[in-house]
Amino acid sequence: MKTLSDLDLAGRRVLVRVDFNVPMDGGAVTDDTRVRGALPTIRAILDAGGTPVLMSHLGRPKGAPDPAYSLRPVAAALDGLLDAPVVFCDETVGDQARACVDGAPAGAVVLLENTRFLAGETSNDDETARQLAALGDVFVSDAFGSVHRAHASTAGVAALLPHAAGRLLEREVAFLTRALDEPGRPFVAVLGGAKVSDKIGVIEALAPTVDHLLIGGAMAYTFLAGLGHSVGDSLVEEDRTDEAFQLLERFKDTLRLPQDHVVADAFSADARTQTVTGEIPDGWQGLDIGPKTREQYANLLDGARTVIWNGPMGVFEMAPFAQGTLAVAEALAEATREHDALTVVGGGDSVAAINQAGLADAVTHVSTGGGAMLEFMEGKTLPGLAALD
């Protein structure tokens, strides 16, 4: 991919696809991690004498303006992080948007309204891509979390303007490529979350290449059910148990399942809990990996030289079931600090968990892409990246 240094940015309108799909509460940004992630690219464009014209989606509006999904609060958050004025455009495309961009003062940053207010955004409509491209002289892709989507603002615009990857996208691709193509050994992958169905492709791609693949979260109970174990009232994808069993048979030397579990009699932070080894009684559900599993997984991670982690080990949002996820976060931080391991964390819940643990700065790289990271690990073609080749 071309990078920012391959483009002449001086005096040019630089249309930048960023990922400002941030959590909001009461019209205010509650986590500005993704906004901060875009700052190196924005500052590089300003330093080169260009005008950044930022576009992003927020939430899932239905192809029409919806005040609940306006990016105006994000403009305010960005303004507080930059030593440059931020101009917010109430329109995404058209004459009003062009006047807003062209009228921006020198040294300013422009943020367009939500791209998903456009009916043709998610269908990668040609005319929508042309309208967006009319607002820039060059295009920079810097939204790794959206490159697995063939949208007008991620792929369509790239076909119409000189283009390059931004600093964030360049960093994401570099770390994931290094982890997957040139891993230090032992190479350990940690996969969690609720559904096996979301991770089958990743397991099939990673299991032949890693030394250990550690399974946690609710998806572990689909595997255990596939082996014929009693899992009580734990979440199980009944239509995936045979497939899970086949994966275990194919990769029995690599896949690791929890030995013990923190179980509860209800899905609640106030529920009665106990730790069980092996079978889970009826009326109880597994909500976290148990202490033996935490120790085993931490030991395997401690000796690793490359680690990829996607998905929590339990319902970490509830304090009684957070210890497994916290143990993984601490083990990654230890491997990074003590053994200079390459540690990459991705997926919304994993990122939230490592931030909650206060360890985001203690690992090598925290990815901004959940679905994009999974598809990258599967070896799929990501339309937003392919458009930059």
C-alpha cells in the first residue's frame, strides 16, 4: 500500500475515512479512543499543508439523517484534542458540504456529517462515491475497523482519487501481518466471546499455525457440549456442536479448553456462584473460566513470543466473572514487559477489557478493528484494503 509519504498533500483537500464510531451517552462521547487513534494522520496532513476532510459513520442509521447519530458531538471531542480549529459540516455531500469544505480556514480540520445518512453508502453506490470524492483531491484510508466493508466511503472513493493508507491503518496492517507471517515462537492465540460461529473461520486459519489456541468465553461451552460434557444452563449453539467437535478432532494438539468454571445460578452479578471442575450441574451456567484454567492459560502466555487475543474469557462486565479476562490481560502485559513478546489485542470486548484493566499501554498493539481483525486473520480479502492496492 502507498502511505501518506507517497502523496503530495500541500494545499490539497485530503478526504480521510476515519473510524469515529464511538460510544455515546446523552449526546457526549464516553470513550474517545478511536478519535485519538486518528490524530497522527490528521496532524501529519496538517503539517504537510493539507486540509483534512474527515468522514465517518456512527451507529446504524437507516440511510437517512437521524439526529441521534449525528457526528456533531464527535466534532466537539476532536476539537478538544487538536491545536487546530474543527469545522463541522451539517451535510455529508452536495453543494452545502462543498461550500463548507471550500470555506474552511487554512489550518482547519473539516468533519462531514455521518456517511450512513446517505442511502448509497452501504451499497457502495457509484454516485454516492462520486459525490464524496468531489470533496477531496486525494483520499486517505485510516479506518481499519471499516475496511472489511465495501462501502462508498471505504472502497468506492479509493477508485476515484489518488489514495494511500493513513498512519493508523498502516500500523494495524503492519502489526497483524508481522504476527501472522513472522511470529516469534511459541505463538499463542486466545479466542473468546459468545459464539463459535463467529470464530470458526479464524480457528481454521490459526490452529494450523499457532502452538496453542486457548478457548474461553461462552463459545467454550459449545465445544464442551460437542464432546458430550454436561454444561448445565450455559450458552450453547446447538447447531454448531458437531462442527465444534470436528474442529477439536482436527486440531486436538493445538486447541485448549477450560478445565474448570466459575458458574452462577442466574445471569446476574448478584447470583450465587461456585467453582466447578468438569461437569456443570443443571440450573447453573458457566460465566468465566476457573482458577485452574486461569493458571494454565497464564503459564502458556507467559512463555509466548507472539500473542493474538480476540474475545473475553467471561462476562467481564460483572465483577464476579471478570477474573479470567483480567488474568489474560495481565499475562499479555507480563509477556510484553518481561519477554518482549509481540502482543496484539482486538475486538470491542477485548479492547474494553484491557482498558478496564488499565493495561492498554502495556501490550504491543491494541487494534481498532473487531470484525476487520477477524477477517484479516482468516485471510479474507478486505474490500477497503484491496481498493488501496
